[in-house]
Amino acid sequence: MKTINKLVLALFFFGTLLVKAADEIPPAPEDGGTGGVGPGGVASPIDMYVYMLSIVAVVFMMYYTKKLKSQKA
């Protein structure tokens, strides 16, 4: 594999880890309480579209890579 492919793969892997880190469930309180009533409000509207934005970004990267390769040939 070329070095650039390894770099892109590593960045994609670490980006996935960062996206999945937000899905962790916080530990239950130790005092026996059940916590809040609901999940609370959404931090920002972009939170709902993180997966879709990631897929769109990968598609754009593949498109422009193919376009650049076809111009060089």
C-alpha cells in the first residue's frame, strides 16, 4: 500500500473512534439515584447528522481522488 493510503486509513480509523466516543453511556450515580428523567436536549443540531456527514465526506474524497487521477492520466 502506498503511504498516502495508510495515512488516510489511519485518519479514518481515528475519526471513527472520535465519533463513537460520544456514544458512551455515563456511569450510573453511586448514591442509588436513577438520575434525570430524560436524555436531555440535543447539544447541537449537527449531532443528528454525524453519520450522514461522515459518509458524504468519504464519497467526496473518493470522487475528487478519482477526478485527480483521471486528469493526470
